[in-house]
Amino acid sequence: MAGNWKMHLDAASAAALAREVANRVSRAHHCDVAVMPAHPLLPAVARVLDGSSVGYGSQDISAEEEGAFTGEVSARMLLSLGCTYTLVGHSERRENHLETDSLVHLKTARALQAGLIPVVCVGEKLAEREAGQTLHRVETQVTTALKDLGDGISRVVLAYEPVWAIGTGLTATPAQAEEVHEFIRSVVGSLYGAAVADGMRILYGGSVKPDNAATLMAEKDVDGALVGGASLTAESFAGIVNYGD
């Protein structure tokens, strides 16, 4: 269960939220829990979460190792702050920063090379769903992002986020989510074999809330959630993490 805090909070409020999340999910042993603050907030969050059961990571990573890349954040920088995870290819990065499938692949490979766990985001826009292109679009994204990763593939986490359900209040039905998750697993299986596909964690992201988490998590191929707005309060995020209680 991962919380993407996007461009919210400041150092003090991020630390306070991280502390409350850690307290509320300390007995959650059924899943891994992580939060992804904005880059400047990582040190404040790290100080609170180090030694707790909650991991943390970045919302993005540079495809480059180091150099004259103003505004970019390298894997080494993230590791030096104790990050375990990084999001890669979130729809807002693809849409607002024109990230291509090929760039997402390079970032995924860079994260694995550095020892980070990439949470690779894929998903279709509303027009693509309405045109019946969902599975084709997702297959292209998955195939490109995961090509030639070797043994590193075992550390990759995928997140299916229908773009039309992010921040809109709309949510894919459990059946819609399962259809795409099952398809994604079959694509991974065609690339790396059934064992890798069966072991891969595929998260659902798209207006996940405490009141719909249980029905989404009940689907066979939905292994967790990438949570946006509902991760900005400890009560709602913990309600999702502890959906079975």
C-alpha cells in the first residue's frame, strides 16, 4: 500500500503525517506500506520513519546517473536519504512532463541498477478506454517499460492507474480493475514466465478510498493500492491499509 503525496504539505506537516501514519499502521503485517513525499520533504519524513514499519520513496527519478541535469534527482541522492522505492512513469509525469514509454523504461532500469524498487505506473486515458484501446495501450506501456531487465524484474512493482479515475472521484469497478490486472499479469508472463508474473505485485491506483478498498482488494489480481488524495490524511490512508479490520 503506497501513498503518493504529490505536491502537497511542507516539512513540518509531512513529518507530522508520517508519524501519524506509522502509528496507525504499526500492526499491519499483511502488506508493505510506503509513502512518497515530494523530494524536498524526504529528509523530514526519513527522520520520522527510519526504524518504523513504513517505507518511503520518491515520486520520480532521473534516468541519468549524474551530471548537468538541472532540477533532476538521481538514484544516488535518493539512496543517501534512505529511500527504498521510487515511482516511475506516473500519469501526471507522462502527461504534464511529456515522459515517453522509452524514458519510463530507462528510469526503471536506472532504479533497479541503483537498488531501488521501481513502482512503474501504467494506464489509459478516458478517450482510449472509450475507443476500446485500454488493453493495447497498457500492453505497450508494460512491454516497453519492462524490456531487458534481467533478474531485476523480480523487484519491480506495477501500478495500474486508469488516468480517467485519478483525482476525478471516478473509480474503475472491481471487475474493470481485475480485467486489466489479469491482462497485465499475462503480459508479464509472456515476457518473463509464469513464475515471475505470479510473484509480481500489481497495485491499483485511481480514487482508492477506505470505503472501496476492500472490494478492490478482493479481486484475485489486485495486490495493493497506489493511493493519491486519500493518503494525505492518516485516518483515511490507514483505513485503506487496514481495510480488512
